[in-house]
Amino acid sequence: MSSQNIHPLVAVPPVAEAAPEKMAAVFDSQLATALRWRESSTRERIERVRRLREAMLARRQQFYDAFAQDYRKAPAEVEASEFLPVMEEIRHVLGRLKRWMKPVKAWPTNTMLGTSAWIQYQPRGRVLIIAPWNYPLSLCFGPLVSALAAGNTAIIKPSEMMPAVSALMASIIAEVFPENEVALFEGSLPTSTALLAMPFDHIFFTGSPAVGKIVMAAAAKNLTSVTLELGGKSPTIVDDSANLTLAAETIMWGKFINNGQTCVAPDLVYVHKSVKADFIAKCKAVLQTRYGAGPAQQKDSPDLTRIVNRRHTQRVASLLTDAVARGAVVQTGGEVDEASCYIAPTLLDNIGPGSAILEEEIFGPLLPIIEYEQIDRVLEEINAAPKPLALYIWSTNQKQIDKVLLRTSSGGACVNHCVAQFAHGNLPFGGVNNSGMGNAHGIYGFRAFSHERGVLRSSPLMLIKMFFPPYTANRTMLIRKTVDMLRLPML
Ligand code: NAD
């Protein structure tokens, strides 16, 4: 396909900020709904999620057009990376919600004999969802599905950088829900700041670690609980036993889907010195097969999403310029066309110390490749950096795999795969410290939006009576014996 056939990037007018009084009024109006929804049944919650699904599917073509306008994303990628995760989330809810909502029995511990207990999953109440621009549909509607499954009302604030997609999402939300149930407010910093000042019962934020800190500080003012789905630099290790063909094919997919604008994309690859040349040759061949044999063809490829805007194109281009100035070798790619928000899929090696590309999250189509000889040095480097959102190890050596998984920490990890952990509905998806806190997806998403309330019920045989005053000598002795009993091993 030639560039004439590629959907032109259209300058969509920037989103207007939502009026603070309007947002406050909607927030207030959701209180009565949230109290009512505490008693909502599985059927009612499923009904809400189904309505969202039908409205979303009815606008499929409009979504293709909006994604093409905002950053020229191919329909196949809209399906695979936007519709698929939301549909999977919904399917999971439809099949499992009844079970998730059931109280979970808690067996009595020694001193609780004679009681029964359970965990009750309650909706948190009114929740706020703030989303980033890189997967705007999946990261707004995915968490919304979990919020609705858990019985909450919601206010959503998508990113201002995807005006066409967010306008479409706004129209769907307005069509499917009255504002006192779910509302979507478009806007940037002022809208986000005004929302963050409100005493929500939970905030689910997806975005950068820097803004995550601002969100957490704002939430602290109201002691609002938070789920923070953040980013970071996800390291990838390819050792000398790895299946290089599979590694090259999969890493090139995980890196260049959405043109590298993916929170769990491999951010840098450590390759064993003995296989580096072979690995790079295979990666280049994969890129040529997928996107075109040379720079001109790759620039014309309809399958390469564009960088979201000129500011980000400049940011990524400056990482490239800085790396090259410090001695990096461009193995393939390196072409930049700021006007069309294009940077070619680029592989770099020989990265010099102090290069910004080794410090900042790249979030674009550049992949630094670093050769290593000693895995211990790689693990030291990984552990010296903030904990990443993901870590990938490519190896057929089980001892090596175990060592890497045991000695490192990251939100999630894959062995001989990458990025796909996001799509596994039975795995918790989240970060750790700098890459986030709390989890999303499936039952973990349901629990993120639920309060786990511990409930204890007494039987007529009230053993607690022995702890009541007056503290006679006998009673004191009995309490002391009870405490001593706890030194016995558990059965
Ligand atoms: P961002 O943090 O700049 O913005 C996220 C949201 O916060 C947007 O809606 C934005 O309007 C709002 N915002 C921005 N500045 C704010 C401020 N000062 N106060 C209040 N709200 C503010 O992130 P982004 O550029 O949209 O997205 C890229 C980042 O998101 C990357 O770091 C990426 O790794 C991360 N991310 C994480 C996940 C995940 O699931 N863990 C998924 C996608 C993206």
C-alpha cells in the first residue's frame, strides 16, 4: 500500500476543559446511585456491562476512523490491542461475576472458636478512572468494566491527546448511562486537577510515574485509596541458549506494536555477546518482512502507528540524537520526519554511558541493544534501577530462568514471551513501587474496585466473655494461658 492510501493524520480540535461546577454536580448526583448500587445483583451489573459492550461494538468502524485520525493506527491493531482486551474483560465478568461476588468463608483461628466469619465484597462507591493516551479505549473501558462489575458508579477522564477517540467514547458513555451512573469528562490538567480534589472512594490511575505521584498526593488529602498503573523501563534478557528466531519475531512485535508506545514494551534488550550479531540480523529481517525492505517502504507502511504528536516525536528524536552523539550505532532505522510524527523502527547498539535512552522510559520506536557476558552484572543493573513494570527472559536454560526470576522484582514477567501477560485474564496486572501499586484484570480488577469487608458473627457460646473485666486473679491466669497456648505450633 502506498502512502496515498494511508489515512491522513487529521488535526482534530483540542478537547475543551469540563466545567468544574458541572463535574461537582455530577459527582454529587452519583452518591445516591452508589448507595443504591451497594445492593445491586449480579444480573443488574452484568446488564450494565453488556450495554457498554453492544454500544462499543456498534461503533467499530467509527473507532477505526478515530484511531486513524489520532495516530494512524491500523484497524488490525485497533482490534487486537483495544477491542480484544475490553471484550476479554467483559467475557470474564459475564462468566465469573456471580462467583466473585460470593462472600468468602474465613475459618476460625484458635481464639475465634465459636464464631463464623466471611469476607464480603462491597462496591467502593464512587470511583474515578484517569487514563493515558497510548491505548485510550482499552485503558478507559477496561477498568470501567471492572468498576461496574464491582457495583460502582464512575467518572472517567481520558487523555486529552486522543481527541477523536475520546469524543467517541464520550458519546458512547452518554448514550449508555445517565450521568448519575457513569460520566466521562474530557479535558487536560485543569479537568484532572479538579476531579482529583473530589473525595472519591477510589481512584484508578493509569499513566506515568511522575503523574502517579501527583495523583497519590491528591488522593491522600481525602484518604482515597488508589490503584496506580504506571510505566518504566522493562528490561529484556536474551541469553546464549535462547531460541533467537522466536525471540526476534516476538520482541519485534512487542516493541513495535503501537510503534513502541506501550507500557510493557521491551525498553532495552540485554543480549549475550556470543549471540548478539545473530539476534540483530534476525531482528532486522523481521522488520523488513513486516514493514518494508527499506526506509521509504517502511515509512509508507500502513501497519506502523504514528507517534502521538509532534512534542513526543521531538522527545523520542532527542533520545536518538543524544545516543548517537555518545557513540551509539544505528543498526537499522534512524529516519525522523517530525512533520508526519514518524520515526523509523530503530535498533541501536554500542550505547555509550550516560545516554538518556538508558535512563528515561523510551515510549517510542527505538530499541537499545546491550551486549553482556556475565548475567550477574545484568541483574545488578536491573536491581539498581527503579522496579520495572515487566521483565522478559529468553532462555532455554531453566536454572538461568529461575535465577533471573528469583533475583529481580518487576510488576509482571514473561519467560520466552513479552507483552502478552497483559492479555491473560487470570493474571494480576500491575506494577511494583515505581511502576505502580494494586492490580487490574479479571478478579484482580473486581477486587481493586471492591472493599473487602471482614464480617464476624458470634454464636451464643461467647468465649469472649472470659476477656471481660473485672480482671480477677483467675481470669488473668486464664488469659495468660490462652496467650501461652498460641506458642504451640499450628496443626
Ligand atoms: P501521563 O501520566 O502524562 O497522563 C495520564 C493522565 O493523567 C492523562 O489523562 C492526563 O491528562 C493526566 N495528567 C497529566 N498530568 C497531570 C497532572 N499534573 N495532574 C493530574 N492529571 C494529569 O501519561 P501518558 O503520557 O498519557 O501515558 C504514558 C505513560 O503511561 C507511560 O509512562 C506509560 O508507561 C504509562 N502507562 C502505563 C500503563 C499500565 O497499565 N501500567 C498503561 C499505559 C500507559
